Amino acid sequence: MTELRDLYQELILEHARKPRNFRELATPTCRHADGHNPLCGDRFRVFVDLVGQGIRDASFTGEGCAISKASASLMTETLRGRTREEAEALYHRFHELVTGRKPLAADEDLGKLQVFAGVSEFPARVKCASLAWHALAAALDDSAEVVTTE
């Protein structure tokens, strides 16, 4: 179990150091939303290029701790090519995972997002891990309000 936890920690640190999809999207079909965690100062803007019901691309900009940046990075990697419905289901499943409401079942495949399963043991870090996801939900709804974790 220790080896697996070390592997997960390394993946989070890798995505925090070199986040994927860290850029603005500027396409006519792009939506975006801002998220802010007032407790620790994390701020992100999440971009979603939604064509019909499909996500053609996703990215983010901003700054935050290692967990929030890694979460945004892995989220954007996971979203590309999914439908809006799949993204919304993934948002709910991820939130259940990081809050510890529903443990990861053996038959569920969250892919690399499983690295955040241990976040539920640190309640203060749940908001870090879920910030970009809340901004994603706002972007999908085309909401102009800044999302906060409070």
C-alpha cells in the first residue's frame, strides 16, 4: 500500500510541476468559468470547448497549491473527447471520491483521477482538489458567477 501511495503522490507532484493543458482557449464555442478558494488563495479559470454535447478541448489557467493544480491538470486530460453528460457524471463521482462519501469500487475506472482518493483523509484539502471541478460545472452551465469553495 505504501508503494501505491508513493506512486500516487509522485503523479500529483508531476502534474503540479508540469500541468497539462495550462493555457487559455479562445474558440467561438469556448465557455469558461472562474473558481476561487478563499481559504488558501487558489484561483483558476477553466475553459471548455463544447461543440454540441461534446467536449473538444479543456484547459485552465491560474495558480494554486500542488493538489489543486494537479487536479485541474488531470481533469482537463480526462475531459477531452467526452460528452457533457459524461463530464457531469465524472464531476459527481470525483466529488464523492474526494469527500469520502463513496469509496472507490473495484469495478470503477476513474483512471488517473484515482490518485485523489486519499484526499478525503484531509478535509482541508478537499476544497483544493475540487476547485477546478466546481469551475468546470459552472463553465458547462455557462455561468458568469465566480465559483468559490465556501
